[in-house]
Amino acid sequence: MKNKITKAIIPAAGLGTRFLPVTKSIPKEMLPIVDIPTIQYIVEEVVKSGINNILIVVSSNKNDLVDYFDSNFELEETLRKKGKVKELEIIEKINNLANIQYVRQKYPKGLGDAILCAKNYINNEPFAVILGDDVIINKDKTIQPGLKQCIDIYEKHKKMVLGVQHVSYDETDKYGIIQPKNKNINSNSEIEVEGIIEKPKPENAPSQYAVIGRYILPPEIFEKIENSSLSSRGEIELTPALEAIAKQDGAYACNIIGERYDIGSKFGLIKATIDEALDHKEVKEEVSNYIKELAKKL
Ligand code: UTP
């Protein structure tokens, strides 16, 4: 892999069944962390990582997400007439965050299939993938965004990079777990990868480093996905294609620094909301007092 990373894909076409009933009509990526939808956190991470061209993979019931990054003439005119300058600025900033395009995944056939929908957009270059429901927040602003940490490792080695974080042994069966090349990897920021095992039981896990929704992929991944067979869940997964690239060309994992929230799970969204509310200038005091009072009763 040679080129610079200039494009990012955000798969956001999943059904969000863990979040029903709200996801019956509201995309889970539009669920807010206080007052900002999850997808805006994701798009901002991409932009802060130096990428402006973004393709979001959506499905037929994700139109709210598409509308969110578009202009809303009526709202903007009303805010302008009423002199609500601050609100207008916030809205206009969202319209101009990045150069965003969309592609539809016809059926939710899995993450591999969602990425395959981006094949024509990518044009034979390496590219970034960041999942639409996996938020990483760094309160310490001197630390680079999660995706940028992966890009830095890609630029050093010019090989596929998988964003990972350390998980406890009883969680390995929820993730793709990397098999490191060397045994002694404690707290390294980059880890050479030999293979990946999808959702291993703790006793079979080759490490405790789980792939967490940030990837720098070579264009050859498309052919590997096309050659993948359906998983036991009847989906086209991404892991077999990642494994094939790692075996063929080698790969690195980036041990990402940052607090990660799985917004696809209820507890993940609740945690993110509390943490962000405690940092939100309008409500932090009220929320902090409320939590202190609540804690006394627990
Ligand atoms: P998840 O497995 O977390 O999403 O996929 P899901 O299928 O919506 O979740 P549940 O299990 O039903 O609650 C991770 C990311 O990949 C996208 C999702 O939108 C999410 O951002 N995805 C998943 C697709 O774009 N297409 C798919 O077919 C599956």
C-alpha cells in the first residue's frame, strides 16, 4: 500500500435490533449523546483525522441521517430572521463539516457487504473505515483522534491497520480478536498481527486485543470480501477478509488511546451520555449535583 488516506467509509446501514423499539423508525446513529447525534461524533473524528471525503453506507430507513448533514432552508431562514446567530452558526457548521456522499446497502447482509457497497467510490486506493456506532472520546485534547492514531501507524508501515483495545477475557466472544506475531506486546501502541479470530471463547482467544471499529484497509479487501462465504449468521462478515489480507501481506494493530462507547448497546449510550453531560457547559453542574444526590439513595 502506498498512497495517502483521503477517503473514509462509515457503515451505518445496520438494523440496530439491540436498540428496538426506538430503531424501528430512528436510525441508531441519530441517537443523541446529550444534544449531538452519534454520527456527528464519528464524522468529526474522521475530519479531525485529516480526511474530508466520506461515504456513509445507509439503508432505506436512514433518511433522517442523510437530512441531518444537508441544509434545512426553512430552519436556517427562520433562525436568520429571528437573529438567532449562535444557533444558525451551529446548524451551518454541520452542513459544511465534510464532503459527504451516500450509498445504499439494499439488505443488511453484514459489515463485509456494507463495505463492498463502497467499491466504486474507493477507486483502488487504501481507505479508512469507521463504524457508525462506535464512539471514541479523548478528554485530553493533546491526544490524537482514534482514527488518526491508526493512520499514523499506516503511514509508518504501509500495511493494513486494525484499531484495537484491550478487553477482559469474558468479553472476547463479542469481538474479532487479533493474534499478535510476538508474545511480548504489553501496552505497545502498535502490534504486528498474524491473524484474527472472530468471537473466540476466552480459552481460545489468542490475545485480549479486540478490533473496535476503526480500520485502514487496502483496496484488495474488496476481492477478499467477494470471495468470502456466508457466515453461520447468514451474513457477509468482514473478519475473514481481514484475516486473508493479514496472512497475505501482513498487518498491524493500533492500540487506540481513548474512552470507547459502543452506542449500539443501551449501556454504551447511557455511559456516553453521562460522561458527556458531566462535561457539557450548559448542564454539567445540574447533572453532577443530580448524580451526587442519586448516589446517596443507591
Ligand atoms: P452492528 O452489528 O453493531 O450493527 O454493526 P447492527 O446490525 O445494526 O446491530 P444490532 O446487532 O442489530 O443491534 C456495526 C456497524 O456496521 C453497520 C451498522 O450500522 C453499524 O454501524 N452495518 C452492519 C451495516 O452498515 N450493514 C450491515 O449489514 C450490518
